[in-house]
Amino acid sequence: MGACYPLTLQPMIRTEINEATMETKVHHDTWIIFPPEVELRLRTIMTPYGYNSESDDGAHVRFFLSRIEFSCRLEFRRMPWAMVFYPREYPLSGHFLSIRTNADDMRFSNYSLLRDRNQRFDPAIDGVPPLSFLWIFSKSGLEEAAKHNSPLLEDVWRTLANKSAESSWVAFPEALDSHWVDEVAKTNSEMFFQHVGEQ
């Protein structure tokens, strides 16, 4: 079974003052506080993908975690129930889209893409992206997707099944069976483009 850590979601109030009009706007945000163990695990996982803890160009784990947080706050406008970080990138994004029940419940991305997010990515030009991590916004959404009995979510569900739906979590599942990955990867691109509008 994989490892699991609790996430702390810290509410925050930000006040914005327009100096010209003295108008005040109050914004309610949430900061994600990752346990130190998460950063330590990700350092090992993400080194092959160009992340370096000593880097000055932004390609380090803390930069990655801040991108994750800003995606939740600004792109998705909600905080996840769980985040899942796989031990490597897998050619399984199409498979994931085919077993996910509801696009609002679960999203995916990968370590490489998030590192280079300032560059526009188009699957029709750049190819099908690999899958490295998941944002899971509801426990019930994961449970439904896990009913497909896919090895992609088997250890994820086993790790998170008994975790409270009222808290937030980070999961690190075990590595997937390489023979299964190779077999599913044969149809991954086809499945991805069948479901790409759902991402």
C-alpha cells in the first residue's frame, strides 16, 4: 500500500486597497501547507524530470508545489480532497480519462508539463501528455472511478479509502506493474483523443 499524509488547508484573508479611490476589496483565499515528507519524497521522484532542489531557474520542488496550489486556487477555484503523486510519468492519460466518471471530480497533469507551463501545450501538435499526478476533488468520484478495477487507481483507492472525506490528503501510490503499463499504453493515444474534451 502507498503512503499517505494529511494536507493542511489554511484560510487566509487578503485586503486590496485602490490607492486612487481608497476602495477596499477583501479576498478570501486558502493556502495549502504540505507536510515536509511530501517535499522530501518529491525531490527523489522529480529529479529525472529536470527538478533540482538547488536550481535558481524555478525548476525545483517548492516551485512545483506552488504551481499545484495556484492551479487549485486560480484555475479550479477549489481545493482538492486528495492529491496523488505517482513515482514516475506513465503513458496512461487516455486510460485515466476513459475510467474517470466525472471530469469535475478528478484531473491529471504531469511533472514535465507543469515545469514548462509557460510554454503552450497542444496535444494535437505535442502529442499525448503522460500522467504523473492527480487532483481528486471528491472521495466519491475516486470511489466511482476505482470500480473499473484499473491498476492505475487500485493502490490509490486502497490508500485513501478509509480517509475522512472532510479532510485533505496527499497520496504516494506504489509503482505500477510495467507489463500492464506497456499493454495499456498501446491504446493510450486513441483513448486520449476520444476523451480529450473531458480534461
